[in-house]
Amino acid sequence: MEYNSSVSDVDEVTKRVSVTVPKAQVSEQVDSELNRLQRSVSIKGFRPGKAPKQMIERLHGSRVRMEVASKLIQESLGQVIEKESLDVIGNPEIDTTEWDEDGNFQFTAQLSLFPAPAISDYKGLSVEVEKPSVENKHVDQALEEYRKSQATLKPVAGREVVEKGDIIEGKLRVAIGDDPTESPEEPLVVSVGEGHLPDELETGLLGLKIGETREIEGTIADDHKEEALRGKKAKYTVSLEKISQQILPDLTDEFAKGVGMQVETLLELRLKIRERLEQRIESDSESDSQARLLDAILEKNVFQVPQILIDDEIRGLLVRQGLVDPQKINVRNLPVQNFREGLGQIAERRVKTAVIVDRIAEQESISASKEELEETLQKISDDNGVPIEEVRKFFLEGGRAVEFALEQTRSKVLKFLLENSKVTFVAPKEKDDSAGADGPDKADKKKSSKAKKASTKKSAAKASAES
């Protein structure tokens, strides 16, 4: 195909391509299509294939030229991308298309490129990371969570209003910000006064009567794990159905045996809990160290990423937060303009971090070998008691093999960064009692706090919709 083209930089991740297809090339394709139509189109008053070409052009010329233009764009642009070795992502933005006075066809296209910055200063870094130590009170708190997980509930007799320490059952709706629309009604089963709920909500529940519905207003905490929600106003609508008290089992060897941690005595249970808490702290400290190192590298390496990648990450955040159900809508086509203000900065940082890790993998020739992938699959199988065949099927079939290999490669890069940096662990600036509060398994606490899920995941939907 004959054409003239030029490529210019818009920025480091955007190219503008200008193409001119000469009149002769255009005419040849238009004539070819009109000839094809002349042979096949039926026009009243003429036998098939006998209608004058001038009539075919008058009736179908406009459509033919549009189809030819589309074909010319696809063919010429594809050839330019291949010739220039451009790593294009997403669909090109066709800025202008026109026929000049000489009959030439012209268009410009804007292309987004996958970022490929040269990452530097990622070795020899020094960071400080807070790392708490496990104390007896943390073991006691975790042990108490195990007691609560095996507690029985007894309806409160002679009282219909909520007091601190009660287990309440009911329904919860949440609205965030100025959006009057509430989240879907969620079951609420929670112990009042134990910090499972926002402070205003826990205070507002006191004195609530069975059968009563109460609206409670509050503000999302500034340290909320979802940045997009911090500082936003929240309205909780609670309907109370039942009040119960916990009957906790005694701390005996028999209790320890029933916890399911393969111990025979209460002392063994305490030792096992301490071990798990220490393992969790080690895991969290490693994750925190990696995050601090990536933050330091990001500060030293300034580069751009195209908006299309940021928008894709926003879509991923919406899915992970439970705000979008990929089973019900096509996430790829989800408009995200209204979510950019609330989630744009978070998404951009996540994209840049991923780019940094992938570029370091390329620069250092780091990749997960087949043997390492198999070792990881085997560990997953052993840790979860799932046959290795099922694990392989889950991670390696349905197009997931590439993603699995990528994640393992990224894990190797993070370990590489730790090995080539200095991490100093320091005691937390403030006493952190949270290590034991969640118990050795965070799921234990989550099971007793459905309301917490509602006030986080469901309210996030409203916050994002408002943004």
C-alpha cells in the first residue's frame, strides 16, 4: 500500500501519526468496491449487474468512501506501527479524517504506548520499617477471639435496648457523601463496643430498641484503608431485630483441644498462637519493607504512564472493592471518568509500581523458571490440602498461566530488592495492640463483624459514585 506518513512525540507515552494516502491509491480502492457492487447489487429497472456505474456511485458512493477510508486507516496505521516498532496499547484515537482538494485521503491518529522507562537507583536503598513485637497481651487478646468464635448466644431477658457488650442482629444500609442512594441492605451481626464498627456507629447503637430503625451519621476515618473514602460523611441506617449475650467457654485443656490447632493443652495453644502471630508479623513486615522500597524507587524515577492504563487499574479497583460485578457487566467497557477524582491517584501509583517491578525484571534478567513455578504450585497444594492437579488446573488453564508466571516473577523482583537494600526495623512509635486484636487469623474477627464489611465495601460504592 502506498502512503506518506510522519510520527511525532506528544509526550513520552503518546505518539501522533499523520498519514496521507495518494489519490491514485484511494481511487483504485473506491473503483474496485464500486465494481464489486455493480456486479452484485440489484436496482429496479436493471438486470443484476447491468446498472450503470454512475448510478451505483450516486446511490452507494458515500458509504463506499467511508468503508474505504476505514480500511485505509487500518492498513496504513498497522504498517506504521510495525515499521516504527511501537508498543501500542488500547485503540488509537483518530483525530481527523478528510479528503483534500486533490483527492488524497488524510488522517491523524494518537497512539498510547506502553511505558518503558529506564529505572535506576534501585540498589543500596535504606528504609526504616515499623515492626511490633508479640507480647503476652496480644496472645491473650487472640485467645479471647478464639473464645468468642466458640461462644454460644443467649437472648437477653427483661431488656429491649442495646448496651455495651451485647451481640446485636439486624439490618444495615449505608450512604456516603452527598449521594442520597443507600447501599443494598446487609445483615448486621456484631458485638457492640469492641471496635468492630466506626465510633459514631457504635455510640449511636447504644439505647436502640428491638424493632426500632435509627439513622446514625458519622465521618469516615482519615486512616481508613481506602483513601477514596477518607473524610467523607456517612449515614448508617440500622434496624434492630435481636439482642443476645455471649456465653464464653472456660479456658481449659478441653477448650484448647476443640480449637482445631492440633494441640492438647492450653499452654500448647498459647504457644501456637504466639507462633502464628510472629509469623504474621514477619509476613506483614516483609510486605511493608517491599512497599517502602518501591515508594523510594518511585520517588527517584519520574515517568509517565498513559491514561488508558490508569483507567484499567481504576476498573480493577472497583472490582476488588466489590463495587462492580464482572459477572453482570463488561468491565472493559465501563466508563471511569466519574471515578478518576477519587481513585485516579491511587490507580496511577499502582500502575507505576507495577511498571517499575517489570522494568527491573527486564533490566536484571529476572524471571520465574519452570522449576520455581512448579515449586510454588506444590507449596500451594501442600498448604491448602488440595491435590496438585487441581492447583495446576486453577492457575495454568483458561489463560491464567501467563498471569501466574508474571506474579511469580514480580515476587522474585521484590525479593531481589530486599536482598540489595538495607531494611532497619524499629519499634512502632505508638503502642499497637492490633496484633492480638485480630487473633491469629483475621478471618475470625471478620466472621463476627458483617457490619464492618458493609461499612467498608458497600459504602465504597457510594463514595466512588459521588467522586
